[in-house]
Amino acid sequence: MADQTPEGVVHQRMIPIKWPDNSAATPALYANNLLVQHDGNLAYLSFCQVNPQYFLGTAEERQKQLEQIESLPAVLVVKLVVPADSFRTMVEALQKQLAIIEEGKSHVDARITPTKS
């Protein structure tokens, strides 16, 4: 007997992601600070840039300027909202890349597609 698909049922299949061939068209943004928050099943990643303060004048003037600073402003570069399953996979990819960087190996791409659990 042939398999019959009930009416209205759509079969699932994995469709690969086509990664961009040339990412040079997308600007690279600089962030040196990260704020991570979560709400339910979503992670909120706020990538920020904090610039160093500079001081001018004599040593005494520079010391006074330093003492007057209460905080440094963080400029929001981009805020990403990521579902938990994708966030887990992204963290794994970042950990792999960090290990490669720390080993001093040459450039390696880590294009990891989130999988459904």
C-alpha cells in the first residue's frame, strides 16, 4: 500500500543557508563592550563602543580631569535579539573561534547553522 499524506500536512526538510559570497559590501562595526540580557526564550545582545578618555595639560591638570570623570558613555553599535536555540549554537561557534585565536592558528571561518533540538 502506498504512503498517503493527510490533506493539509506539509513535510519538513532542512534547507541550507546560502552564506554571502562577499561580505565586503557590509560595513564592519567596532564594539569593545557587550551587555547580555534575556527575557524568556530570547537573548538580547547589545554591542557597544566605549572610547578611552584623553587628558591634556600638566600632570596635575590631567590628574584633576581624571578625578572628575564619573563614567564613560557607551555608544550602542547594534542590538541583536536571538532565540535561545540559535544563541546556544552561536556561543559554541564563538568558543571554537576563541580557541583557534588563542592557539595562534591562521584564519578559519566558523559558519555554523543552528539546528533544531
